[in-house]
Amino acid sequence: MLINATQEEELRVALVDGQRLYDLDIENHTRIQKKANIYRGKVTRVEHSLEAAFVNFGEERHGFLPLKEISRQYFAKKTKGNDEKNSIKDLIPEGTEIVVQVEKEERGNKGAALTSYISLAGRYLVLMPNNPKAGGISRRIEGDDRSEIREALRNLAIPDGMGLIVRTAGVGKDQEELQWDLDYLLGLWQAVQDAALEKSAPFLIYQESNGIIRAIRDYLRKDIGEVLFDTKESYEEAINFIKQVMPQYENRIKLYTDNLPLFNRFQIENQIESAFEREVNLPSGGSLVIDPTEALVSIDINSSRATRGADIEETALSTNLEAADEIARQLRLRDMGGLIVIDFIDMNSTRNQREVETRVREALESDRARVQIGRISRFGLLEMSRQRLRPSLRETSAIICPRCSGQGTIRDIESLSLSILRILQEEANKEKSFEVRASVPLVVSSYLLNEKRAAVAEIEQQSGTKLVVIANAKMETPHYEITGVNHQAETYDVEVTSEPEPAVNIKAQTSDVAIQQPSINNVPTQRRPPPKKGLFGSLLTPISGLFRQSKPQAQ
């Protein structure tokens, strides 16, 4: 595990195997993640048609809280016991203050998704203090490990009304270690409850761990050989956390001091850059084309220069198998979630299709996110869904293109110029128009005043309206602005889609928003239980005790 913290604006966590990057987490300090944060919010609006409430929790955009995510403890007292007969407006009226947790980050124009069922993640356990029906064991834990953990859970002192999930890291841990983690989470929940009563909503109660602590908590396992930090501050922060929570891994935490940058040492900078590219090349000569859209992520596999197979079918199979491995890797690197549709190269053999499906499943086994995979359809498409663990790399590190407004293409000069000419003609023929002005990019003005000069003159002659084409050196295609002047010399805007919207989006991305400070800054960590003695230690302890007893007391 490599942790790069040399730039204060950005923290990068990379998991590498040799010199191959297989997981990446970039935390941008200008776009602080809110997922798992706990707030005290106030219900500002209740929508009966949506069966949901909108909650002001101290951020710019109000959060969305569905009825199913509202704990009964917040229902109005007069309606308790008749929940099914009452509308949501009766159950949780406007002005109600409620403790909520961010379940999904804001995406586009959608506010954050909230829940009142709190989840607190520890090293081995996840505590759900107000959701007794939830809980269980991670789906990744199977066989005998599952039985052992189930037995340990029975002996844990879990308070009534609470639920508990055992994480994958809990495999092989005894009851004492699990109880230690539970005690820490119970202490944290008590601190949350106390802080929630300190003042009126809205305010931030508890902030999820920063990128360094979160990466260690979620990724550090037995298969991680070492964790390298390239700054002393991040190294010391990690060591302090490790000593308290995971002392058995302390010898794996190391400070990188070479002059060559850490990521360059492992040759992964180019691999990181590939995660920002639309097209990813495959070793055989094929390629992936990854296009995120509003509804889904589409991935197209192209054979391109791939000629590895003896015939078309074998080449298709070889390229598809290679693509399956790279797709699994790119989904992790880019943090892509939601519905994903993969267009594999057509294969005639059903056996080959099943082989590709199996390869996709195997490649995704190590993914922390929950994944559901379908079958290759008769159209050669494979549908799958991937859990959104956090905002995608595109959402955290990109802005909407100020030129194309996110479409990916713009109209060519001829098409745009003719469109503007038609708008000028339409506006010139209106009775109120005395003069129509078009502020356009240089290339468009050049086309209109040279290639279409006769057409402009003809419109002026037929309509009796003066047309003015203004070359704007600061404007780029496809942007333009058209205004009119009436007979009273009053200027008015022509209603066309001319003014670029992206400038507003860029400002919103970089604006200075007041950052809330959590009410809980430090929760005392429970002392970790001492390591259990082995067989020889257990036998030697009573023997050494006998020797101590037989020693003569000092006079």
C-alpha cells in the first residue's frame, strides 16, 4: 500500500502488486466527502408524493430522507401505533430535528441521500445502534470461519435494540478482540448521542475518518506486505492509529525517504493517468472504450490490432478474456458504480461466452464493492451492477467541460453558422426588430461575413432590419449571443440556447463553502486486550509462579 500526501490538496492511496496498480483512492481536500458523516438536521419539507422528507443538515443542498429510512423513534408521538394509516406529513412534521447519516454523496443535481439508521464502522465490526433487525456476517466470510464468528457473536455483550455486522477483517479474531472493537463503537455512539443534544440543528456531529485512517482500516490485511508513506506527518498519524487499534501491523508501516517520488519508484503514475482516459489499451492490441452516462456506464471492447488467435472466434475469445481482467481493474480504479453494460466482441460459441462470464466473476472476486453479474445476452451484452462505495474518480477529479457542456462533441463551424443565420433571419422578420446583433466566435464571424455575406445582405433587404455580426475573440464555439434592438432603441435578449452554462458549474465546483467542524473531535480508544499466551506460555506461567513463591523474602 502506497500513500502519497506530499500535496496538501490531494491525498492518494494506491494498492500495488509488484508494479501493477490494482486499486486507487484519491481524496481531494477541496471536495470533502460526506458519506458516513453524522449530522443533526431539521426537516424543512415533507413530500407526500415522494414518501420522503428534505432535511437541512448544514450543507448547501438539502438531503433526501425516504420514509423507509426514518426510525420510528422520530415519529410524532400522537401517531405512534398507526403508522400505516398516517401520511408522512403526520409521522414526521416539518421542523422535526433528527440525527441522520449520509448514505450516498450528492450526484449532479441530486442532494445527498440520508438515513436515520446510523452505522458506525470499526476495524472488525459495524455497529447499528438503532436498527436491531439489521446485522449479520459479511457475505465474503464462508464455511468454518462463518460458524466460528457466529459462535463468538453469541457471547458478545450486545445491548438490546442494536444490530451488529462482522466485517471480513473479523475472520480469525476471538471473542475478546471482537468485544474490544464493540466497546469502542459503543463509546463512540454514546459520544454521538451526547453531542447531538449540545445545540440546535443543523450541525455536524461526527466526521468519518480521513483518507489515511480509512485506508488503513479498510485495506490493511494480512496480504498487504508493507505500507509506505512519503511524508512524516502522515506516517506519524498512521503509527498512532496502528498502535491503538492494530499493533500487530506496526512493523509494516514505513516512512519512504528516497528523493525519487514514491509513485514514480513503483512506476504507477502512467497507470493512474489511464484511469482518466476514455480509451484503455490492452496488451494484445485491443482496447476498451469506457463511457459513463446519466443512466449507466457503457464499456465497448474493440479488437483493433489484436491478432492473437488462429481465427476470428479465437481472437474474439482471447481479447474478451483479456478485457474482462482489465474491466475489473478499471472499475476499481475509477470507483464506478451503478448499472454497467459491457459490449463484448461477438462470439458464436456458447462455451466461449460462459468462459468469459466466469472470467469476469473471478476478476471481480477481490472487489470490496458488492457486484451482481448477469449473463451475456444474444446481443453480446453483459449487464452487471456495482455498489457505489464512494464518488467516482470522474466526479471527484473532473468538472463539466466549459466548451461542450459535457456532451463530448460540438457542432462544426458550418452547421453552427447556418443555425445562427436562421435565428437572425427569424428575428429580423419580426415587426418589433430594428436591429439584430450576433456576438460570435472569430471563426463563425469569418464564415458569415465571407461565405454567407450575400445571404446576410439578402435578409437585411427583405426584412428591412439591420444585421450586425460582432467577432468576439474571447468566445469559442459553440457559444454565441444574439440580442435585438427595437424601434424605441431598447435592447432585448433573443431567447436562444446561446449563453454557456458551464461557467456557473465551474464556479460552483471551486467556490469557498463553509466547512463544518464535527462536535466529536476525539473519542477515547479502548485499551486493546493483551495478546493471548500460546501453549508454552500457559504451561510456564504456573511453574514460574512456584519459583517466585519459593524465593526467600529479603530482610
